[in-house]
Amino acid sequence: MKRSVFYLSDQTGLTAELLGQTLLAQFDSIDFITQTLPYIDSEDKVLAVVELINRNAQENAIKPLLFSTLVQPELKAILHRSEAVMLDVFELFIAPLEQALQAHSNHRVGKKHSSEDKQAYDHRIQAVNYALKTDDGLSIKQYAQADIILLGVSRSGKTPTALYLAMQFGLQAANYPITEDDLQNYELPTWAEQFQHKLFGLKIDPQRLHEIRTERRANSPYASIEQCQLEVRQINKLYQREAIPTIDTTSRSIEEIATKIIAKTHLKR
Amino acid sequence: MKRSVFYLSDQTGLTAELLGQTLLAQFDSIDFITQTLPYIDSEDKVLAVVELINRNAQENAIKPLLFSTLVQPELKAILHRSEAVMLDVFELFIAPLEQALQAHSNHRVGKKHSSEDKQAYDHRIQAVNYALKTDDGLSIKQYAQADIILLGVSRSGKTPTALYLAMQFGLQAANYPITEDDLQNYELPTWAEQFQHKLFGLKIDPQRLHEIRTERRANSPYASIEQCQLEVRQINKLYQREAIPTIDTTSRSIEEIATKIIAKTHLKR
């Protein structure tokens, strides 16, 4: 039987979700079924949640887990009446933080939207636009503005990685596909010399590449295992010869790939 | 003076970062300067971090805050020797979780990469590809596969929202720009009738739209405040007439916009 888990928040719910996922990964003998309840910001909504949780507890004859990032004391008081195992994020952290900071928390829902936030936000949107403009080898003339230029064979994960770097960290990430022509001569494209210090290579296992390309164009020469093996062998040699830093994307999430790239290049996250 | 904050992890650091940001938003009278230290997964690296933290504590004559999601007890033991105010995420949560779940945590670094994870991962990548293929009114013939179709005037935030819905939640989000031609007749494009239940409208304040468009094309008729006011007035009327659900993007982050859309449409996150 699966154990029910609720992620509850008066805001987006992303913090409760990510924290819960991280913690529950430590219990891999147990199957969890999760539900996120965002924007629970009124008495009525909290009461409805308590009812939902209590029904769940009764039906499964076991207390569900409840990760909560509710801030307001009066709403939390209602929530604490539920039958769940309460994991109250603010309760656990706010007291030690108040002591360390010698300040009271403001108990205000949500982040303030300062002009600094707005700037950071605009920066991220600009970076997303940059990633789109420079996707897949487009707009090489804008590489001077790049924080990083991702290289890789077709379907090695360049585009999602560039978009994640932009969306999450506001980094201007261009990406450029290394084609058969480049590979046959074991040479980087001519623009690359000027931007050598910005290059970063994505590696991938040929078998995995074959699977991904097969989903896109089954039974094509492009997707064949031989072609994938050839391209991977050639590009890895090229990375080595040109001393380009690399990461293997094969069994990593976009988050891991992006944060490892930042760690390796000392870009600012 | 700014208070130093370190986010430390043996993995990406994203959980410590997001949790810390959420908690510190409760102390808006204090300025923080933050640094993320990911992939701290060996004794040597932890020792180097302890040194970094102790130097910081000495220089600033105050203990920095340290949010840690380290898992391994032997590494944590070293870390606890530092001069920081320790906010040990696993320590605070694992004990109550072990009790509630009647199970021991596995103290293993990182998430396991199960076939379920791989499926979820492939799903997200597919969704990103879908968002790109259907960006800005492209590939209307693929709307049958859409989970949602975002509408809005040019620069109202459609593309980043669609990409975030894809990247974070694996949702297939298309987006379509409502142009002057559509607006002048107060009519939806002809394809829309068939997909009425998937439509979602982005609203934006005309002044903000004017600012965003000005950055793109300063002093153009396209960016003029009059044009922005006109388009916004017309599209809002169109949303209302066609009973299309909407969200105002003006002072919201991508995360807020995306999670609010999911909450309103009852899509699965």
C-alpha cells in the first residue's frame, strides 16, 4: 500500500514539494503517493484541506504525511487539528533562525517583490529569450554575450540544459550542434576559436543516444546504433583534443547536469 | 552589514537553496549574502568548506548561517565542527519521519534513478520539445496533444510560462500570440473553437507591457503606451466574451504564474 503525502503551502508549494521529495528519497523501501495543495491561504481552504486529510487517514487507516510551509499562525492552528503527521517547515526552522538573527520573523505570506527581485526576474526572462535565440546553432553572432556555449551531437540534451540554466540561474547559455561534417575532420567550427573559454561539451552513452533518436526517427540511419557509436567516439576525441570540459548527461537529470556545469565552470549561480 | 548564508549539499544544492530562500524571506529587515556549495561529497571537500566558513565567521565577527542537506553521518560530523549556525535539514526531519514511517532512512546520497524517474524525466524533455515546437503559434496541427494552450498579446509572458510548465511539471503547453488582426474583430482564431477547453489567457498591465516592449524595440509604434493600452483592453474583452480563464502576469514570477494556472485548470502537477 502506498503512503499518502500532502505538500501544503499558502504559496506555490514548490518548497514543500522539493523538500519532501529530497527527504522521502531517503526511504526507498516505501511507496509514496503525493499531492500538492498550493495557495491554501484562507480559513475555508484550510478547513477543506483538514477534511481531505482526515478522510484520507480514515480510508487508509494510517496517518498521511503533511509537509507544510504555512506561515500564518491562525491558519496553522486549524491545520494542526488534522489527523496527519505534521512536518511543519516553518515551526522547525523559524525558532533557531530568530535566535541566530536576533530578529522576529514577519509571518508574512509570500516573498516581497522588491525591485531587486524584479531585476533578477527580468534577467531570467532575458536569459530564456537568449537561449531560444541561440538554440541549435542559431545567431552565432550573439556568442559574445554568452556565459557558456554548450556543444554536443544531436539529441545529447543541449536545449533543455541551456533553457534550465537560463530559467533557474539567469545564465545566457547558447548551444551548438556538432554535425557529421565537423566530426569527420575532428575540427571545431571556425567560430569556436574565439570563444574557446566558453565551450562546454555534453557527452552521452551511444546506447542511450540510439534510444532517444529512435523515438524521434525510428529505423533511420540517423538513429542507428552504429551512427550513434561513431558520432560519440568522434566527439569525445574532439573534446579531449581541444581540452573542452565535459559532462556525461546519460543518467543525470537536467538539474544535475546544469548544477554540475556551473560547479565546473565557476559560473555564478 | 550583510549576513552570510551558505547552502551546502552533497547533491545539486537546489533543496537547501529553495528552503533557505523561503525561510529567509521571513526576515526582510536583514540583508543576506548567499553562496551555494553543491556536490560536497568527500571529507576533503567538507574540510575545505569548514575552513571557508570559519574564515567568513572570523572576518565578519559573526556566525554565518549554514543550511545543509548532507546525508552521510561521517561528513556531517566534520561539518558540525564549523563556526556556523547549523540548520541541518536532515537532522530536523529524519527523526520524525523515521518514527512516522517505522523505517530507517538509508543515508544514501542522492535520489535513486529508478525506471519511474527515467520515465518522468523523458516526459519532461518531451514536454520541453513540445513547447518549443509549438512556440508562438507554430504547429497548430499538434494542438490535439496539448495539455494547455496559452494565449496573450506579444510579450505577455507566454513562452517562459510554457517552458516552465514543461520543464517543471512535464505539461505539454502550446502558446499562441493574439495579434492585432484577431483583436480588431474581437474574434478568436478559427482553430480555437475546437480547443476551447484548453485555452488559458495571460493578462498584463499595459504600463508593464510598454516597458517590456520598449526594451525590445524602443520608440516603435509596437511599444507605444497607446498601442499597449489598446491591445490589453481588446484582449481582456475577448477573454471575457469567450469565458477564457486568465491570470495576470504583471507582478508574478514564472513559478507563481505556472502553479496558479495548474491550480485553476486542475491539471496534474
